[in-house]
Amino acid sequence: MSREQNIALVESYLACFATKDPSNVPFADGIVFEGPTWPTITGRQAVLSFLKLIVPGIRRAEIRRHIVDGDHIATIFDMVTDQGVQHVCDCIDISNGEIARVQAFLYPRPGQ
């Protein structure tokens, strides 16, 4: 896939935080979803269930930068939540036009 197509896939995932609907995100059936504050989640339905639990408390993702290396995208964004802003870097792998892996990293900013 092209760079632009891969970015569009990632942005469709991040858009689900504002729309509150992750069902249209092109996750692979065997997706692996990892983060610093939850156990590893495997499988499309399990990831969708998890996202449906957390999206109500997230207002939106404000994208700062995409770093693209073929089918590997690191996206740095601010996740605006009901409790404030979380600074996030998601490393996302694309396979066959679907999101196959998301590894999320939270990072603090000085003074926050």
C-alpha cells in the first residue's frame, strides 16, 4: 500500500475516538493490541470490545506527526480525555490493508 493509504488506515483508527464507533476500523482478525495500562489484547472482536469501553471517555485524538516506514507507522498524538490530555505514540503495523498490530506508549510532558 502507499504511504497515504497507510496513513489513512491509521487516521481511521484515531477517528474512532471522536466518533465513538470503532466498528469501521480496518482491524485484522488476528490484531494484537498492546498498551502500558492494559494486558495485551488479541483478536478483532476483543479489541473492538475494549475500544467500546474506553471511547466514551475520550473526546478526540489530535495528531502531531506520522512517521512512516513502509507498512510501519509511528503516530504521535494528544489524546484529549475527560480527565485531561494524554500524550501518546502508537506504533502500528499494517498487513494486507488492515491494522495488524497497535503498540501504544504514553509519555509525560514536563509540568503536566
